[in-house]
Amino acid sequence: MRKIISALIGVSACLIAGAHAQDPDWNKVDETLGRKPAVADDVHRYGFPRTDLTVTLDGVTIKPALALGGWLAFKPAHGGAMVMGDLVLLETEVNPVMAKMIASGLEITAVHNHLLRASPATFYMHVAGHGDPVKLASAIHDALAESKTPLTVAAPAGPPPAIDLDTAKLDQVIGVKGQANGGVYQFNVKRRDPITEVGMLLTPVGAMGVAIAINFQPTGGGKAAITGDFVLTSDEVNPVIVALRTHGIEVTALHSHMLDEQPRLFFMHFWANDDAVKLANGLRAALDKTASTKS
């Protein structure tokens, strides 16, 4: 599949502009996946939070937006679309979902943990594909049906919980503006270098899963549980490990998410539950070891 995608991407922009390919029918993709996307530029990103699970870690009940938020991002590409995603699965769900994905011609680009000591344990399956977006959506929907991932979106039970943290101070320390999502305060920190996958520029980086993600879930008294992932080049990996551990932040996973990205990237996941501003300063020290931006 990667050779096919690379060949497609080699077609010149002028030929693409002159082709008669229709724009993707996003309404059909929405219907197939049973939800509406967040749209950023030309990317349609669909959330698949594991709202059915109650996962605890070190006494913290993890909100879906903290570490259980599966997603799929569709980006138009040469008469069709490319899809990338990260799906949250239980151990017993990994192989049934993988079998369906492979049978449909989708690629599995990574399977791994993000957290340690979580109960029940969760695993994260990264997927990729290229083609007709409705067919891709149907194949992924059928694969997810092999899990207990909610395939319909329930109406919210009430207003989202307040973020009981000094978010202005967190913004100041991290260096970008965060956003509240489902009781979690989230940051997307962009890298300065452009990132491509099989020659396709992955923009916007947040929607495509290649921005540094930092999440704060309030745990009371100004404390927060934090997790997320740093997006790193090889020379940044160990300086960031040292910075995080020096500031009392546990490194819980280090791995790849993609197969053909340039530059080669590593994703580092982390965990701590402590004073939120203290942890933000530790994260800032780690960010200073990366080629990341401040707004």
C-alpha cells in the first residue's frame, strides 16, 4: 500500500488540479462513522472516545479526554483521502479489530501501551489507509464493531465539568493557549519542522496527530493528573527523558506511530499526578529540549 500511495503522491499538482475527481462526500463519511467531525483546514477528524470504560490509574479515574480518546483523521489526497488514526482498545479487542482492518486493506502502523498500571489495561492501535473515504470509513467502522467502542454518540448528560486549575498560569508556563475538553485542559504544541508521511505534508499538525499533546485533568487542591505525548526527533529523546524524570514526571512509553514519516519521529508518553503548576514547569523544561514553538 505504501508504494501505491507514494506513486499517487508523485503525481504533479497541476495534473491533480486538472483531474475530474470529485470532492469527498463528507456527509456520507459522517453517516458511516455515526458522528460529526471537527474540521480543521481540509482535515476531518472524528473522535472515538472510550466512554464505555472506567479506567483507573494510581487512584485517578481517567476521563476519556485525558487518555482514552481514539480518533481518525481524513485528509483529501489525489482523488480520494488518506486516513490516519489512533484507536483505544482493550487487550481482548486488539486481534479481532486488527484482523478486520487487515482484511479490508488498511495498514496497522503501531500497537502499544501509553500508560502503566492502568486498570483495565488499554492499548493503542494506529492505522492508516488511502482510497475512497466512504469505503475507508466503512471498513474502519466494521473493524471497530469487533470491539465495544461506542459506535453511536450519546447526548451529553450535562454541562462539562469545570477546570479547577489556574489555566491562565498553565498557558503562561507551557507557552501556548490550552483548551478545555470534557473536563480536561489540553495543549497542542507544534514543532517547527514540517512533517510528512509518504510525501504528504501532515497539516494541520494537531488534527493529524503530530503535535506535542499535553493534557491536565484536575484531581483537587490545585493538583492534576497529566499525560500526553511528546513528538521527538532521535536527538531529542534522551534530553526530554532526563528533563521529565528530573521534574518527577514518569516516562511510560517510547515508540513510533507511523511507518514512513520524515523526519523520523518518536512519541514519548508520560504520567504524573501533582501540583499542576509544578508539573507545567517540568513539562516546559522538557519542551525546551525540543524544536517546538511558542505562540
